Amino acid sequence: MPTLYGRTSSDITLSEALKNCAAALSNNGNQGIALLYSPTCCQFAKVTTDKILTNFQGETITLNDVFEVRAFNETSELRWLNNLGGKGQAVLISESDICNYLQECISPLIAFNIIKQEYIIWGESVKTSANNGWQKLAKSRIGSINVPVTSLNTNQRVYLTAIEYLKADEEYGNVSVVEERLTGLEVK
């Protein structure tokens, strides 16, 4: 049975959370990807070895306006939610040992089973002069978004991959999804 481990810290800035969890997000050379939400946009970023987030132009992203982040790779996911004044709650989850990260341990989740999940990212590839490991997706009714994938051919789509963790209800035995961990981006 898969076991999901968790660590958390309260009253922590996004920058501090990224620094604390950078090694987990670049585990075995798997560069982390982040999905950032701010009042003005939703965007993808890369988590660099310098513990910063960079956009499709290679520029460091200013974290002042960000209110929620999900940073992930194949083995771990860091979630951060701004509570007040740029400080919030950080949670790191992984099926691997993460005891060296953040402050408090969360009780392990022993799942009944897992389901591999995919979510399509809307938009079709837009030709740009230089992609630097990024691809622009666009659709007239939703606009555009830059995604950190290298090549995308006609009729291919980008998917956000995840693992859903299932657990049985102790009282009635119903099985439900109790947790989800983002794992990457895939081109198909």
C-alpha cells in the first residue's frame, strides 16, 4: 500500500518555503515546476537550483503578489498558501523520506490504492522564435499560457499529471480520493 508522508510549516514566506524544500523539488535531477496564482495571472515557472522561480524568459519571478503555489516534480509537491502579509502555510508531500524539510510532521497517509490522473492544459501550440525549453499554448476564448515543455507537434497536447490517493472510510467502507499530488507535465 502506498504511503504519503507530509511536513508543514506555518507563518512562512514563499521564499523561505522554496529554500527549505529546494532539494526535494530538484530530487535526482528532476527539475521542479511551479504553478503560481496571483491576482493578475496564473502562470507556470521552473524551480531553479538557486531556489528561485523563473518564467519563460528566464527572469526571476517576483513573489510579492503570489497568493498560492503548487511546486512539484515526480517525487514531491510543495504547496504554499498566503494567509496574511506574505506569510502562509507550506506543506510538502511525498512518498519518499522528507523528514529534513519544514518544521512539523503530518501523520502519514496509508492509501488503499492510487490512480494516475491527467488534466489537459487548454490551448494549441503557438510558433515562437525561441522557446528555451518552453512552449506557448493559446486558444482564442481563454488566452495564452507558457508551459515548460520542449517540443510540441501539431495535434499534440500538454497534460498536467497527478496521482490520486484512495482511502476507505472507516465507518462505511466507501472508497474516495483523499489526497492528490501533482507529478509533472507530459506531451501526448
